[in-house]
Amino acid sequence: MIPRVSVLMPVYNCMAYIRESVESILLQSFTDFELLIIDDHSMDGTYEYLQTLTDPRIKLIRKPVNSGYAKSLNRGLDMARGEYIARMDGDDIAWPERFAKQVLFMDQHLDVVVAGTCYKVLGTDAIVQMPLGFEAAKIMSIMQVPVAHPTVFIRRSVLVMYQLRYDETLEPTEDYDLWTRLMEHGRIENLPDVLLLYRRHTEQESITKYNRLIDVSNAIRERQLLKLLSFSNKSYDVLFAISVFTKQSLKIDTPSLRKMVALMTEMYSANLTKKIYDESLFFDYLRATLLFYIRKFNTTRLYDFPFFFKLESNKLTKMGYGFYLGLYKSFFIRSKNYCKRKFSNSIIKLLSHL
């Protein structure tokens, strides 16, 4: 009998967490599923533990050599028989009602190709809210993933119809790439419910391969931006501007902020014509991003007065002159204190040589 859901769980050296993860799937209130576990040649006892499980819904595959996460995902897609593919990682924990809620949502929304959920970070009080509604998810996909990979349900018929798979050359952002391609064939949504406990630890691919993550993510971002803009030979400059969009990179100088404002202003104008994104939501997204970095800019030492006051004439950055005067006031107070410290330190160094 063909199950309604195929649960795709790639694992590698996660013995410390695998028991909780598997149990959270086997104890789901919705029971009509197969659990496909693809072991990427673990060497820490993970595979040996999985061999002891006797639930008939489990199908365990061990790869002969370690060949990567994306290859495991595609191996699982080849095996899946269910109407829906549920993603799960070997170190996370699913809430008991997760499958029941996602199956019901997908059954009621036939135009939805991917449905994710919000999630809680294990061991903390942090709840990560994902964008609600397709338009919000589509806008978020310009710069980052619109759904959390371990939480998603995917409509398998769409993958089969359009021959879509994870691009193994884009690991570790193979999911980001897949979501942007699936958006061409249906809606991506997020349930407002918190249905997964997400585990963060230093062994994760997205941390250990951070530099590659940035490079391949920028390639996907550029592809998204090309829907709005024609760059010709300006791709390098655009990617330079994009690189400061990530909140991990807060060293913002005047040239990079100028590029960001110019690029986002052009994006907003292009969307008024092409109407790819909801105009109001897109405006709010661009404005919020720019104001975030403008506020962060006041940690630098040099202000460009004409540029900052020119921002007041831009619809995306208009805040009232009082806002920008406040930034300058804060800047000069810090500069004054900085000069005092530097002067005092210089006197101390001088005296120490006498």
C-alpha cells in the first residue's frame, strides 16, 4: 500500500541525537507514512543503532561511501512513493501534530507546492517566525531561504512533473535553489505553528562551510535579482552590494551603503513596472532592510553629510530630518569620547618612555 507521506531523513554521524529525532517521527499522530533514512556512511554508531529499529515503516539505506548531503536527498527523492515528501534531519525533533497539520493544509490548498512551519531553537526560548503568505515568502526568497528546510512538506507530483531535484553542485544551499525553482510552479507557504525543535551545533554544514555558503547563496540571489533587473557586465558590483545585505556583515562604509540604496531604489522602480512582487510588501521589505543598515552605519567614524541628507528625498529612506540629525548627534558624541580616549592613551604612552 502506498503511503500518503514519504519522510526523507538523511543522516551522518548523529548518534548523539538520532534516537530523539526518529522517535519524534514514529510517534506522530498521523501514521500513514514511510520513513526513508539515508545514512551517508556514518562512523559513530548511527547506522548500527538504526539497524536495531523494527518499525515496518522504516526503510534504511546505507551509502557505500560518504558522498554528501545533497546526494542523500536525491537518493531519497528517487525512493519516495508518497503524495507528500516531508523533510526531517537526524538531529531535530518534530512535534507530534506536525504531520497531521501539514497534511491537512496541503489537502486544503492544492496550489501550494511547499509548506513549511515556524520552529523553536532547541535549548533556548528563541522562536523563529517564517514569512506568512506566498507574497511574503516570494520577497524573502530574493535574499534568503523562505522556508526552513527541516520543516517542509513538498508536493511530490510537482517534482515529478517538472523533473526537479536538489542541485548537488550548490550544496550547502541546495534547498534555497530548489525553493526558488519550485516557486515557478506553485505557491510556497508557511504555517504559523511552531512544529519543530531545531538543533544548532558546530558540526552543521551551514557553519563549517560558511564561505562556500556565501558564494553559492550570492549566485542564487543574483539569479533572483535578474528577474527584476538587467545587469549586463555589472554583476560583480551588484554582488558586492548584496554581500552587505547579510546581517553578519555590519562593517558598512559610505560606498557600500550608496550601492545598497541605489540598487534597492532600482529594484523598487523595476517592480512597479514588472509587478513581480506585491508592491506594498516589497516596499516595506526594502525600506526595513535599508533602515536597518542606516542605523548600523552610525557605528563608523566618518559621515557623508550630503549623502545622508539626500536620503530624506528618497521614498524608501525618508524618515524626517530629525532622524538623521539624531544619528549625527550620536556619532559626534562617540567621536568626542573616542578622541578623549586616544589622547589620554597617547599621553600615557609618552609618559611611560620618560
